[in-house]
Amino acid sequence: MRRLDTGMTFVEILMAVVVLSVLLVPLVTLMTTGFRDTQATIDEVQAANLAGELVEQLDALPFSALPPEGPVSGVTLSTQSGSLADGAETVPGSGFRFHLSALPPTFSRELSVRRVGSTRREAVVTIRWTLNGFPRALTMKRVLVKDAILPTM
Amino acid sequence: MRTLPQGRAANSGVVLWLVLGLGTVMAVLAFTFYTMVRDQNVKAHLIYFSLSAQSHAESGVNHAIDSVRQAILDPNSVTTKAILDSPPAGVAPLPMPEGWLVPLEQFIPASDLAGVEVKVALEAVGPLVDPDNLSQGRDPGEKTATVVITSTGYHRGSRQTVVERRPIRIVNMALPVVSKFSLFVRSPDPTDETAAGYNRFANDITGSPDPNVPASANVHPVVVYSDEEGLGGDDDLDKHGWIFLGGDREVVLNLTSGGEYRFGQYFHFYNFLALDTSRPAAFLNDAPPPFFQTPHTFAGQQQRFAIKHALYGYFTIDQSRDDPQDMNRDGVLRLYLDTTTNMRSSTLHLYGSSLEPSPTRVLGRVFHSYPIYSAVTVDVDGDGVRDGVVRMLAAVPEEQFGDLDTTDALPLEIPNLSTGGTIGLDPDSMHYSTLFGDWEAYSRYMSVLVDREPYNTAADYMRSQGKFPPDREAFDPAEDYPNPGTSVEIPGREGESAHFKGDLNRVDGSGFDRKSVVTVADETEFKQLFLDATAQLRLGGVVRIASGDLSLPEGLRVVDGGAVLCAGTITVDRVTTPDDQVLSLCSLEKDVVASFGGKIQASLVALKGRLRSGLRSRELELEGSLAVDRLAADEFPAGGRVVFDPRLDPTRPESKELYRVYMADRALEWRL
């Protein structure tokens, strides 16, 4: 009898399970949200880097190598078109090529270039992706201007 | 009553407490995890906002660069004027054209969430060259400065500021020093006892090419027109394109005889505003010996004698004017020149032509040479006009003076040109010794060869209205008149310091490099960038070709002017430059070869080389200016003309129109 006295009662265990269950529900929810937000963070950082990568490349390109060349405005190039793929020429025949990081699954990359006068282009880079079935996107803008004729002075 | 044992009492509720404790720990960990996740998420947003803000800021910089570039293309924009007029200062805001930020604001609309703010300033304004160094030409309008662009982009709470500094340069498209000159020759062909120099033109007494000399053996003159302006004001000569024939030795140019409209140079002795080049300039000696001061009666006729002098030029034949009235008849010119004297006249006509006189300043050791004939004339009817030439007063050495009366006796009678009859003379009264006494007195009246008169004296003749010698009018008496040699001062624009002060012989173009705003590797790159398939040239500044030669296409048409500085030889043939543009073609180390298949409207510069003719049968036809180290006297046997383009003159107030502002394509500093 004395040995029985030293154990836990069923009631105690039952109460512990109940309490633990009550505690675990929000904790699991919190963890789940955290994991989801972590993925969102990863995605957003990736998206920002992908956008920045393209914007900086555009800024470094010679003006004549900027897509589109010619009297075209509002042209959108998408990943699927192949023109905005890694290794693709920025303008056919220009010799300048995109050097782009591989896109993670569910990501896509868009570039919209608007011609403004003869010395200026306006570029908008949009990165799209989905997170848990929800569409996400971010954009980055850059004014691009014609470079000087040659290194001078 | 039975009590519970002590140990049981201690164990009672332990599990619950353990569960609660565990739950608390899990909750803390979970909350920490979540907080960290949220924090990372916020940081991810911030990374994006920061990158976006930076992109906005860089957009602002790009926009400002493009706007400044566009603004400085317009010489009348507020930006250009502000840069041109900017005094040395710290940092001052740079005015930009109205509405210049609108396109940027339309692309990145300003809001509480995102936007961009851009400011443009000018700093470190200074002279392009050392202001104390005037020996290579200094243009006080040429400056350097730095454009400071400060652009702040923001997105949500993230702000990024980019500061970029770009050098700018204010450059006059005309080259310094040499652009002041119609003709600039550092090492001209000298004239001495053994060298004819530029005196290679065989012409008759009228100034026309000598028909007895084959064209292949003759060298026609190159006529320099220094400006269209006349001699209206005292400072007109300063406004003209000057002429420099440098070197260490003298250059003596034989004036061409006659008044022929292209080549005759009688006009050197006239007030050209009342120009009469049909006959040589002549004047009576107003202090003759006593014999000439009273009338004499011979053969029943009262006669008044006078000594008349006439200023002539050089010629090789006198066939066309076999006229007893001609003071140069019988080849008398040779009487005044020894047999070795070159009778050809100059192939460089520095004061234009008789139809278009164009006096200017001639610098260097430059002289002109011409004979002054003297003769005894007679006036029978007392009307003050000579009726006949009694005798030329030949230039003879003292030992031959006594021979004049015996071997060269006066005629007893001479034709009376006014009446058609003759005039009788008394030979005894008309002996040279009777008229003049001794040789020393005679020598003051006899004909003379003026063989080293400073060339600029002609400018005074042209104002003298027949007075001989002319008063000094054209040049400031305080100057080292009229042949200052090679050390000169070229005044700057009004209110500015001197443009040049030093030895013109030392100007070799080595300082021109500093003006270049674009450098290309070679001719191929130059043509790719500045020439199109229809031979249209669009420079827009001073362009340097680092190596090799440059061969420009025939029929070049200048759309946007400037200057080309080429290390090698420049070949050019027919250039058309519109009135609102200028073009300078400068070989820094070698020659300029000009074919002159037509007019070349440009400045040709080869200060270490020469101007060569690509087609010697063609006339030199240049509208602009010419500056070379050497100009061979026989390089252009067909002659030609150099017409100065006054817009090139860096000392004229209007020359400010030739300034251009350039901004470098690379930043001095880029700071985030």
C-alpha cells in the first residue's frame, strides 16, 4: 500500500495531459506561423536580391544594349519568354547578356522598360512568387540614362 | 484520524507543476522563436525597402546626370550660363531648367511611402590652366569644376542617400593662341643672300603672272585675308586675324608690282578707302635742291622742275608697258638692284589684294622690300602737273657719280606730253653736278631700294592719304613698332588678362591636349563615333585621336563642330562648315595634307609639321586659318587664298559663344 502511495493518480495525469494540450495548441500555431513567416522572409529576401541584381545589371549596361532598342515603349519581358533568362542577350546582336541567378520554384521575373526621349529609359523590375498559394510580388524602379560617348577627361 | 504519510504529501501535484513548467519553457521558446521570425521578417522588408530606396536614389542621380547633360547642350540654358559665369566658390546650388524633376516625379511619385529628392550643386570652380602661365595661351573662360549630385531615395521608413561628384570642364572649341592668327608659321623659309625665301612669283609690271615663265616654273601667291573689317577704328587691327612668320632669321617679302586685282600690291601705299591702284604711288619731294625751287626759262619756255618719287614693286618683265611715260621703262628697275637680286616678288601676300585690302598685324622679323624711283620732272604750263619726265635719278655709287654727266647726259629735248610737242632743255644747266652738287647731296634724292622696311609700315601707308613717309597711325607708338619679333603679348578680351605673353616660337601645340574632352584610340574608332556614311561630322567638342593618322573623306560636311587633335598626319579634302560651327584640324606631331579639291572651311594646324599639298595643281582655298611649323614657299605653286574666320579669334567678345560645357562620364566620387 505504501508503494501505491508514491505514484501519481490518474486524475493528476489526466489534468497534466489536459493542461499540456491546452498549452500546445497556441504553441504549435505560433511555431507554424513562425515557420511560414520564415519562408516568407526567405522569399522576400530572395525576391529583393533578384530584383536588385537585375536593376544593377541594367544600370551597368551600355544604353544601346538596354531592352528594348528602338521606338518601343512598355515592352514586358518575362521569364517564360526566354529573353530574360540567364545568358540571353539583352538585345539580340548586342553581345551583352544577362547574368541572372536561377529562380526558385514559384518565382518569376518581369522587366518593363519604357522609353522616355532619346537618352532615358525607365525600368521596372517585378518579382512574383507564391507563398502557401497566395501570390506575392515586389517591384524595383530605376531611371536609366544614356552614357557619355566615351571615357573622357 | 489517519493522516497521509509525509512522502506522499510531498509528491502530490508534481506532474502538474512539471507540465506547467514545461509549458512555460515551451511558450517562452516559442515566443522567442516567433519574435525572431518576425524580426527577420521585418528585416527582410527593410532589405527590400533599403534596396528600393537606394534604387530610387540612384535613379535620382541618373536623372540629374541626364538633366545636366541635356541642359549644357544648350548654350543659353540657365545651367550653362551659371557654369560659364560661375566664380570660384565653395559649394553653390546649380540652377537647373524649370520642371527638370517632373519626369522623375512621374516615375517615382512622391508619397509618404516612397519618393526621391535630388539636389545639384557646383563646387571647386577653378581655371583650366595655371593662371600665371601665359606662355601657352590661357583662356580665362576655360574652367574646371565639380558637379555634386545629392539624391535621397526613401521607401517606407528606409532612406538612402547617394552623393556623386562628377568633374566638368568648360572648354573653348577654338585652339588657343593660333586661333588668333590668319597665318601662323613658326619656321618660315628665311630670306638671305642665298635664299629666295618666299620671293618666287614671276610677274609682269602689272602684277599679273609673267607669261614668259611657264606655269610649272612659277609660284603664284597665296593671299591672306585677315578679316572683312576695314580700318575704321584705331583698334581694328587688333580684331583681325594676325600673321606670324617666326623663326630666328629675317623674312623679306618683295612687294609685287602693279595694281592687278589679285596680285598687284600698289595698294600698300594708298589710303585704301580712296583706293587707286591703277598707278604707283607718287609724291613730290618737298625739300629739293635750290635749282628746283625757282622756275627756269629754256628755249623761250618757262619751266618748273621737280623731283618726284614713285613707290613700285617687283616684276620680271616690262613688255606690256612699253610706254615712254612709264617710269619703269627700259627695265630701269635693274639699275637699282645688283645682278644677283631676285627680281621675283613674294608668294605670300599678307595684306590681301587690291580689291580687298586686309591689313593686319604681322609679327616676327618680317620686312617688305620695294624700290622708290626718283626722277626729275618738268611742268611747262605751270598747272602743277608734270608734262614730262626729264630723267630718272639712277641709284649709283659715289665713284660713278661723275660718269652721269658724261656717259648719261641729259637729252636736249623731251616729248611734252601735255602739248604733244617737245620741251627744250639747257644741258649745261641740267648737269647732275649743277642740279645736286656732289654725290652726297644726290644720294638723298636718287632712287633707292627699300629692302628692309618692317612689313607693318604698309598699314600706316594705307592711312597716310598720300603722305610720305606716312605718320604712324595704325599702331600704338608705345609698342615695339612695328616689328616686335617673336616675344609678344596678345591681349585678352576686354576686362580679362592677357591671352598670351611669351615667345610665339615656343608655341608648339603641346598644351592643346588639356582641352580634349573625348579620347579615341585611333581613326577607326573616331570614324565609328563621329562620322556617318554621308561624310557628316558630328564632333561637339575637342576630340583627341591617341595614335595613328586620320584621313577624312572628301566633301566632309560639319554638322556639329569642334576640334580634332590627332597624333599623326591628317589628310583632308574639301570641307563645308556652316556659319554657326567651327572646325579645327590639328596634327600634334606631324603634317596636315590638304588636297583642295574644293574649299576647306576649317583651321588647319600642324605646329610640329607643315601643310602639304595633296594635289599641287590645285589652289589653296582655305576659310579658317593656317598654323604650321613650316610652310614651304613652293608648296602651293598654283597659289590660293587664306580667309580668316573671325569666330575663331579667342580674344573677341563673341568668342564666348564657342564655349562648351562637358561633364565626365565617370564619377570622381560615389558615396552611399
